[in-house]
Amino acid sequence: ANAVSVVAATLNENKIPSLSAEEGQVANGLLMSQGISYYEQGRLAGKIAIRILKGEKAGDIPVAYHDEIIKKINKNTAEKLGLDLNDEFFQNAEIIGK
């Protein structure tokens, strides 16, 4: 994760698409992520925290998951790779970058 900008630059120079499960790496140059949303993860954690603050015992609350998968695309990287963002593959993706 710390070297993602170096990895992204090397991949982009060699016209190799990249995929990550972690959305933050897309902001640092990887082409795409498809995985959890940290925002939604935080919302879910907040809902559980409210239950605890209202008196429920943490041990009585089952493990919670959210099943929403977020797809993010780095526009600059897609352009460097010559990819068409109108392609069906990128449909319903959040496009980031200028």
C-alpha cells in the first residue's frame, strides 16, 4: 500500500491495467477497485456504537457485514491506458480524478 504510486506508475507506463480491493489505492494511481466502501463500513460501525451506547452489551451484538460493493475508476489512469470510460465494463462505477 505504501508503494502504490510507484507500482501504479510502472504499470501505467507499461500499459498494464491494475485492480485493487481497496478504494484508496485508486486515488493513488491504480485503475480500479471493486470492494467495500470505507464510508459505508463507518456508517455500520456507527449504528453498532449507538446500540452499545443505548445499553446493549457488545457481546450480544452479532458480527455485521454490509454487502454493498463499490466500483471506483481512476479517470487519469484510464486515459493513460487508452480505455473508454463509456464502456459497459465501467458502468455504475464512481469515476475519480480530473
